[in-house]
Amino acid sequence: MVDFTQRTPLIAAGLLLALCAPPSLADDWASDWEDDGWADEEWDEMPRSRLPFTLHGFVEAAAGVHLQSNPEVKEQIDQRWNLAETRLQLELNGDWQQVSYRVRGDLVADGVEDEVRAELREAFFSTSTGAVDWRVGRQVLTWGTGDLLFINDLFPKDWASFLIGRDEDYLKAPSDALRTTWHADALTVDLVWTPVFNPDQYVDGGRLSYFNPQTGAASAESISDLSREPRSFPSDGELALRLATRIDGREFALYGYRGFYPQPDDARAMPSGKLEHPRLNAYGASVRAPLGAGLINAEVGYYDSVDNRSGDQAGALPNSEVRFLVGYDWELITHLNVGVQYYQEWTQDFDQLEQAMVARGNPSDWAGKEHRHLLTARLTYTQMRGDLVWSLFGFASPNEQDFYLRPSVRYRYSDALTLSTGANLFGGRDDFSFFGQFEEDSNFWARARYRF
């Protein structure tokens, strides 16, 4: 099966320009909008090309297996492997006059799904008119200050890839969008318009099981088969706004979002057969500044559940929430970097949510916690001049009593070949908690990537 998932005219426009641009003698193109730390530094400097564009990529083999028996997953895919694929990625960059373009896509031979598919990661062009930069087409977007915690970044994520051992770069799913950035002396304004809603690629059964509140047990059945995405143009589009400034080395930002919850969570639609994405408005702010030997960051956001502001639809629609995080990152000793974060979700009208759970015949504990606390830590130790990197990222919730650990080792054998291995380890007291539901999904993975 080949699936290009080209869903809007924006993608077609980006591909048309990328594939039909005439030759140019310009230097190799480098994007002015590197995505807030997600770019690969190894490719920052490319040699001059004799072609009107640069072309590079990689071939990667990846494998991952469940560490224990998971009956629900075995029933769906009849194996313990949840990752078995060979991936070819090609990236083309070029420019023509005042227009730059990029096309980046993957061809994947997937042994778990028993298919070959094409995935278009990026296909956009960008240009500048005065103080305004423009980018249109399929692109990967991100902003905010959290480390693997996202409050005001409501751009789509691929959580399934993240949890089964694909490269962390694949956590960010692409958007089909128009992005404009206006630069002034003291202020930068980013506005992103997505004409048709782009949802998360959430845990959808198959390779990973999850807690199903409808049955009160673990399930690996496909959620997307029972869900319906907002598809009407232009009423089902998304708008995201960021106002950012820098004062004396400190970064400040305000955020706004109008769209939908990235995962389906509208139980009102179930009697009609489809779970839907409720409407969402979000407002927030962040700050990042030097402090002592490192950097401190803080971020806050309010999630306005548009159709459940009073809480009277609790249990059928998500309740509004306040989300907050604070983090600190520093080099503890030579070659050992430490990052820690505290994160909280405060559910509004929580009493009504508990009452709705009980009214449905479910335990009130299934409502979760009014205040969900989460601690994270990232430890990164480098050896051999950076060729060997040991890493551990851990999530732990003190009041939900569950955890998620991501140990990994990466060895750069040469400039071209990189070997990586690691695990996703879940656990918790309750099988319905955020991380506890994935305990039987704990897995080990390994990857080999050759760049060219």
C-alpha cells in the first residue's frame, strides 16, 4: 500500500515549485526558520553542489520487540515485534531567485504492517517580502519551552512512533499550513494557519495497547476506526499565534490557539457511531532565561474546552484545564548535562467529572487526579569526543504512581554510520493511569542509520 496523504492545495503548491523550479547558481540553501532545536546540526554546513539543488538523506534499519507478552497486541498483529522496518529518506533543498524550497520524504518497507508506503514529511516553499517571511506547504512546526512536554505547542505529534522506538525526530508530525513571521526591532510575530485540521497520530491500537474506559480493560482495537476528523474547509481549520521578544538575554512569549483537541475525546458522538475531536481554544505564555550555571524556563497554558466550559458535559467532553511547567538545564560535570522539569495539569470542575464517572457505573478513580503532578529528568553523558552518547529520560508522577523511562545509547561509528539502541519502559500502580496503561507495551529497540 502506498499512501502519500496529500490532503490540501498547499502541499500541491509546495511540490510543484520544488519539482519544477529552474536551475540556479545560488549557494546551497539553508532555512532561516530552523525549528526551535529540532534541526540536525550535522547537516548545518553542506558542500557547494554542482546541481541547482542539494540532495541528501539516509537509509535506516530499525527493529523493536515487546519485553513481555501482550495478549491484546498479539491478537491484532499476531507477533511480539512492534517495529521492523527499513526506511529510505531523501531531502531536496534548493532556491530560485527569492524563493527557497524543500521536499523531504520517506519510503518505508514495514514488516509489521506488511506493506511499503511513502510518507511525505515536508514539501514547502518559503520567501520574504520586507519584514515578513512566508512558508507554505507541508512542514514540521514547533514552539514552546518544554523538553518532551508540550503546553502551547498544539501542532500534531506522532505518539505511536515515539513509544515504539523510532527516532525522536518522528515525534513531530507534519502540518499542511501557511506560516508567516513578521520581524520588528523588539517583537517577532508568528501566525500559522492550517486550512484543514491536522490531528495527532495517537496510540491507535495494533502495535500498542491502551486502557479503554468503555470496557474497563486493556485494548488494542483501532480508535481511528471509531473516530471522525473535522474535515470541512475552511470552518475546520486551525490558527496558532506566537508573540515573542527578547529583553536583556531573556526570552518572553505569548501564545494563542483556535482549533480542536488533537486526539478524539467527544463521547457525545458515540451513540451515532463516531468519536469526534472537541473544539479547543488555548492561551499561554512562556519565559526562558539564564540562571546560575544553566537555563531556567517556565510555561503556562489555559485549555478552554469550548463546548464544556461549565463542566456540565463532564465525562462526555474534556474539562478545561490549566497546565504549567518549570524546568532547569545545566552541565553538572564535564560532559554530563542534566535537565529537570516539574509539570502540572489542573482539571477544572473536577467534582462534576468524578460524578459523571460514578453515574456511568465506573470507579471515580477513572477520572484521574484533579492536580496531576509530573517530574522529568534528562541525563546526557558524552564520550569519545561526542561519538558515544549515553542518555536517560524519565517521567514519573508522584500522585498517580506511574512512570516512563527512555534509556538509550548512540554510537557514531563514522560520519556516515550511526548505531542506536534503547528501550521504552512503562509501569504504574493502576492499569488506567497515564503511563500505567502501557506497562505491557514496554519494548526494546535498535536502529542503524547510514547517511549520504
